Amino acid sequence: MSYNQDAHRQRIVNWINATGGTSSAFDVTTKPTVFYDHFYDFGLRDTIVELIEARRRAGIHCRSTIKIFHANNEGYVAKIDESLVMKLGYFEWNPAKENNLDGTWQKFVDRGADYQLWMRH
């Protein structure tokens, strides 16, 4: 893979522009590629390692299912497969507050407003 990903990124921008700007995507469970510059140059090594470990422990893979519970300006909450719940954003939330989320969940990662992860216990 070429280090310079600008052409690929531009194709995505062109595709979004062709839709009139009404498209969006959130790619959580596919393409578990870690870019060198993100890992070493942007200071994200510890975060990436932590997220890779959560993915490994939860058994998440490219065909994992996602159920979105919240997606708005405040943040995002999704259940991935039956094993992991992820919260992004600046709002108070935990699995006990969700009526449609069965089971017992244990907090695995807590990065405050950045993100939080819970694993099924």
C-alpha cells in the first residue's frame, strides 16, 4: 500500500460530492488497517493499541453487526455484535440507561468524552 493515500481519499470526496453532500459513512468494523502515521506520528499509539485489544477481546471482525442506539450532535452509541458497546461524545450514557440493551456490561475503557467501551460480562 502506498504511503500517500491522497488519491484514494479524493475518490471518496468526489463520490460524496456527487451525491449532493447528503451521504455519510461510519466505518467501525471493517478494514482494521492501522496507518503508520496514525500509530507513530500523531501520538495515537496507545489509543490504537487499546482499541485493537478491545476488538480482539470482543471477537469483532469485518462481518460484525452494528446496532446504533444514538447518533446526533452530542455523540454516538452503538452495540457491535453482542459483545461490545461503544460511546463517543460529550453526553452521559451507560448501558444501564438503555432499555433495549440486555445483559450485564462491564466498562472496559473510559476516556471520558472521547470514548467509552463496555464489554458484555
